[in-house]
Amino acid sequence: MTTNAIWNLINDLNKKSGITEILINGPKHVFVERGGQFIQLNANLPATDINDFIQEVATMNQKVCDHDHPILDGNLPDGSRINIINEPFVQGSPAISIRKYLKFISSFDNNPTVFGLTPKWIEFFKALISAKLNVVVSGGTGVGKTTFLNLLINEISKAERVIAIEDTLELSINLPNVVRLESGAKSLQSKSNLSTRDLVKNTLRMRPDRIIIGETRGAELFDLLQAMNTGHEGSMTSVHANSGGECLSRMETLFLLAGFEIPLVVVRKQMTSAINFIVQLGRDNEGQRVIMEIIEVCGMEGTTMLTQPIAERIDGDLEFKGIAPKVFEKLHREGGLPYSFFENF
């Protein structure tokens, strides 16, 4: 394996800090992302090494990647996520995208300034998890949704049973009573192809304390909301959206596109009764991944979903907006947040 030019390239790049993506568009078109910027490398990868690498990765993930199965989602040995799209659906050469697994970001305690946070806000997020409030992590591509979910998961009590569902295993969960489910995991060993929704519905029969979905993309949202509303408190997921408001709109759209014949007001009521907080991620002016805003979902007024901003990033700092969350009593009673917490901002 080490004689392959791509494995050698990955091993060399693993020794460099700050690289979040490795993108191979062709033998001479290799890019890395560092600090939010793409940098082209001086590379010339043999086409045979690219094809051999793809087959090794497919075998490693017990999958197939060829003309009949042109897309592969999987993981590398270090936990990094890899996506491959093969010819004939890409011109010239297979396209390989590697999202680096940032092992050094493992916990809030070990990374006290992660995502531009301060100790006060870390205390707040720890209280969210202890109080078993339902959280949606929202953000665009490559802003660290999975990394932030990992940080939240790390705060879950080891006494709880967690069921995690992902389309590709990316989350890093160090809990004794955890079950990892992978949707769409059609492999060499099975002809079955269960969707995320199939797995979420089965999860409800597995006695979970919390349900975690790596990213919500479709009809599984319906079942996750049902679970959040029927006792599985402290559940979490991520959604691809560019703002907290857009996050709610996108979830509403996912719900409706799933084909459920349910009035819009009922959809919104399901969402607002299930979701407590939306944490919006983004990048600052220097390209660093940060929390842009924290939004509390407060219920309904008529047909309108009510939210209130708890924090917003202004001039580089995540600033408290002056209104304590409506669930503050739960944050105090079950999350251990002092009554004076918001007075000290």
C-alpha cells in the first residue's frame, strides 16, 4: 500500500497541520484546503495508482466502485471521510474528495477556544447536553458540523444508551452503550440497502436514551421529530443550511418533500415542539470555523414558528443577545447552569 503515490501523498499531508480537505481532480490536479483556502499541489499521480487506490479503498470499506457502482462513500483508516465518483460520470479521471478527520479536536476541555468559543459558552453547551435538550447543528459545506456534533456527543453521560445513524460513519463516539448504524451500507456482504428512515424507525425499538443522526436529508426527519416528541430527549442531528432561519425552512421542505399529506401548520408544530436549539456554524473573515449564532425555538403563534436569538457573532465575538432562554429553568435544574449565568455576560 505504501508504494502507491496517493497513499504516500496522504501520509505526507497527515504530518502537516491545518489541512481539512484533500481533493484529487486528476493526476496533475491535486488541491488541499487549509484555512478555508484551496492550494494546488505540484503533483503528478500515475493513473494506475489512482485506480489501484480506489479499489483498495472499496475493499477496505467492503464496497464496490466501478462503472456499475460509480459512487463510493467510505472512510480511510484514520477515520477521514472519502467520496469517489468514477468514470463515466466524471470526465477525464475519477474525482476523489477526502474530508480530514481532525483527531486533535476531541473535547471542549481539550480545545477551550474551538469554534471561537469562550469558557462561558462551553459551560452553556455542556448544560444543554446535561439537560437533554434537542439540538440541531446547522451550517454549509465544510464548516465543521460533524466536528461540533462530536464535541456535543463527548459530553453525554456514559450511563446513557445512544443510537447513532449515519450514511457514512464519521462521528467519533466514545461511549460504552452505543450502537452505530450505517444507512445505505450496501456492501459485498449484503444485497440489502436500508435507508436512514428505515433505520430510524427500527431505532425506536432498540431502547435508546438519545438518537443521533449524522445529517438529516430526507423523510427520516419525520421519525426523528416523533422520537424527540415522545421521550427521546437530548437527541441531535445536523442540517445543511446557511442560517438558523434557513435551517427551519429546509427542515420544513424536507418534511413536505417526503410526501406526507400533513397540513403545514401541523408540520411546524411538530418541529417547534421537538427542537430546542439551532446552533449555526460558519466561517469568520479569516476562514476559521466558528459558531455564528445560537437560536432557541420557542413554539408557535398562529401559523408562525417563533424563535429568539440567544447569541450572535459580532466583530469576532459570540455575544449574548440579552434574553435568557425560555428553557432556562431546565438548564438550571438539570444542566447545572447557575441562576446568575447570563447576568455575568
